[in-house]
Amino acid sequence: MARVAAPVYCRGRGGTVGAVSVFDRYVVVDWSAANRPRLGTDSIWICCLGADGACLTRNPPTRGRAKDVLRDLLVSAVGRRERVLAGFDFPYGYPAGLAAALGLDGAAWRAIWDLLLAKIADDPAANENNRFEVADDLNRRLGAHAAFWGRPRGRILQHLPSTRAVTYRANGTPGGLAQWRAVEQLLRERGRWPHPAWKLLGTGCAGSQTLTGIPVVAALRADPALAAASRVWPFEVTSAELPVGEPAVIHAEVWPSVYDFRPAAGTCKDEKQVRHLAGTLRGLDRDGALAGMMRRVPAPAREEGWILGVEVP
């Protein structure tokens, strides 16, 4: 991949100096871990926004269909030699130490992604999956450091408690696993309230979205038609390594609540949010700010991931 260390600036009409956008297309996905096909509110929404402002939204009823839609969008964009920012709204990683606690080798984030890609079974038509069973087995392997919680009433899983009957270490202290990643702790200090990646049931069940979502992003990243052009931010690429002059797909974790929501066109809040966030990212890119956000990556992000748009102090 060709690299550029910073956004390139040029003089536009009227003598105004502005940044040349890093990306040509912005794809934002509001994910869902629903156990049946679903449309409308609390389902999967995909927004595809071109640099020219042309916007397309899709509402696939299942994760299997969403994966197909996304693959088609990304393959078409790469075929046009576009640079694409693809953002999903679930954690791309877990608090530091999970891979080590599971005895996994190699880069922590990649080891966990490969594990989930191998373990999660998700019916592409029925939208049913085994995420609770996988979490139960992970807790079994973690033993005293078991961290996942939340399961449907009546489903008995020996190692997965129905409520938060687990003990986390405080951020920055040794032993066990923390409840929050560094980026989530920072957001909480700023008055934002994300949900932990360990939580599998209830309002804001980020854990279920993570378990069902990471395998999809991992599969898209490794797809033969996309692999050569694809990277995951911030694990594999920062803005110091963003491609220029050749096609690329940069996967990045996003969270609509990072930005104050403004009304946008759409049939429901979920559609409005993906449209608003895609437009916000396009605006930040056109102003030259997005590349700076992607360049400033704190040390914990290399294992835990980071939410694009959360500025580092």
C-alpha cells in the first residue's frame, strides 16, 4: 500500500486552502444481534455515502444478508479504485489481557478475532446464533477471571451468569480483567455512557453485537476480493499509513453517540443515526481533521481498539 504521512493540502477556488479528503466513500453500519430476521427499528442499517454527497441506505433483515450487501458495496468500490472508510458500531476489541488469559498466541486482537470467527455459528437465513454458548465456554476457560454475563431467561449455561455476577479489576490495577477498555473509561469521564463488551443481554448489549459482528468484519477483511486492499484501524494502520492513489478499505470502530445527534433524513432513529454519522465523518475528512484523529492512537488501542472520533487527551 502506498502511504501518506498527513493530509495533502491544496488551494481551491477563490484561493481557499483546504485538505484533500483521505477517503472517497464512507460506509457506516448500525449492527444488531437479533435472533430473528428484523427490519426497521433495532435492526441492521447500512449507510453508504460518496464523497460527492450521494447517499444510499439499506436495511437487510439478517446478518448474513448484511454481510452480502457490504461485500458487494466494498468490492464495487475497490473496483472503482476508491478509498473506503467502513465503520461498525460495536467494540473491535476487549479490555487488555483477554487474549493472554485465554492462552492465545500472536497479536492479541487478531487472536481473538480468529477465535470468534472459528467459534461463532450464525445462520444466514434464520439469524440464529450460538453467541451465549460461546461466551459460556470462554468464561469456562477464563475460570476465576470470567467476565461475560447476560443470557436469556430459561437458558441454563453453567459458566454464564444471567446478571453481572462477575468481579472486574479496576482500570490500571493488576490482576484479572477490567470492565472497561481505555476508550470507554475516557468516555465515561467525559459524561458519555457506553456499554461494556462483556454485556450480552439487555439495553445496549454491546457484547452480543461484538460476538456476532467481529466475525463479519474479520471475514470481509480476509475476503479474497478485498484482502489486499483492507486494513483494520488502529490495529493495522494509522493515518500515517493511510493509502493514497490506490484502492483501500479501512475498517474502523465507530459509535454514533460520540457526536451530538442532529436530525437527518430517515424512517427511524437507527437510519437517521447512520446517515448523520456518515455525513459527520465525510465533513471531518474534507476539513482534514479525520486523518489527525486516526494518527493520534494511544498505546492501549493497539490491543483494545479505539472508537474513531474520541480525541486523545
